[in-house]
Amino acid sequence: MKHGYTPEQISGEDMSVAVVRTQWNESITSKLAQGALQTLADAGADADEFVVPGAIELTYAAQRLIDSERYDAVIVIGCVIKGDTPHFDYVCQSVTQGITSLNSDGPVPVIFGVLTVLNEQQALDRCGGPAGHKGIEAAQTAMQMVSFARQFDDC
């Protein structure tokens, strides 16, 4: 027997989602967060926005939001643009590992909405341009994962 849902069936009613974004590359992250927050609101979900300085701080913020037990999902939004030093690699690896760890150990899904791009144009393309809107996609994913997790609440 197949269980599940399709994205068209997802309602955000009775869902509470935290969106935490970085100040770093704010012209990008604010657009991504705005898309996520609007998508959640349109679906009937409650959503709160939080801001941290940079991508490394996203893992800490997500953990604190999980610990608050107020949210059914946490979306982390950031934008790391490759430069001329290995800093890009360290930041991307740290954030990816941190969020992966929270997902494998935590009680609520943490949605990875961190752009890791080679240049600013690639980031802009992912804020409603030719590569879609990754903030909207993150919100849709959050609602899908909350719905998925709720299938097991009665088990």
C-alpha cells in the first residue's frame, strides 16, 4: 500500500515554521526568505523569521529553534558566493554537515535553503529567475516534510 501525498495536497494549516536567514548577502537572502514566508502564509502556515550574521551561525540558530519546541520545521536560508580563497569550501562544508546532523538527530526537519554559488548572478537566478525560486521551494519542502513526519505521529 502506498502512503503519502502530492505537493498539491499540502496545506500549511496547523503548521508552524521558523525561517532563519543570514545577513551576509542580504540582497539575496532577503528575497529567498520573502518567497518562503509568502508561500507559507499563502498555505495557511504560521511562520516566524529570524536573522543571524552568516552561514556558519545557521546551525546554531536552527538548533535553538528546534530546542524551543515551537516549530514543526526550520528553514535555513543563506548565500555563500565562491571567492578566491578556500573560505567558501570551509563554510559550505560546515553548514552542510551541521544541517545534515540536525536532520539525522533532530525531531523536526531542517530544510537546507543555502545557495552555494560561483557568482552573484547565479544567486540572483535562484531568487525567481531562470533557476526558479529556492525560497519558495524550501517552503514547499518544509510543508511536505512536516506532512511526511505527521504520518508517523500515531505509530
